[in-house]
Amino acid sequence: LRDEFRQQERDYNQHLREVRDKRQAKAMEERNERQKEWNQQKLVRAAEKLDEQPFVCEMTLIEQTMAFCKTFTATKQTKATE
């Protein structure tokens, strides 16, 4: 009686192990697919980053500062001509 119970218990545990292994294999395949997609997106982002101009913020600030300074020189020139 006890041997039968142990055998059924082993069979049940074997079944659970098989189910767990199948689930783990499926999860690994999905993870690998997501990893490939993420790597592809990473490469695309890296390529887009190379296309961007460096120091855009600094260049914009310099252009704005130059425009601001030109407003002062323009008012001085109009006062000098009057």
C-alpha cells in the first residue's frame, strides 16, 4: 500500500516537473524574442542618436544670446542716426 502511494507520488511529481519544464522553456523562448526586439530597438536608437547634432541646447542658447545682443546694438544704431 505504501509502495503504491510512493509510486503515485513520484508519478505526480514527475508530471509537475514536466509541466514546469515546458512552462520554463516557453518563458525562455519569449524572453529571447523580447531580448532580440529590445536589441533591435537599441540599435535603432543608437543610429538615431548619431544623426542628432551634438550640443543642440548650447547652440540654441548662443543663438538666442546673439539675437538678444543684436537688439541692443540695433537700438544704439538708431539712436546714433537720429
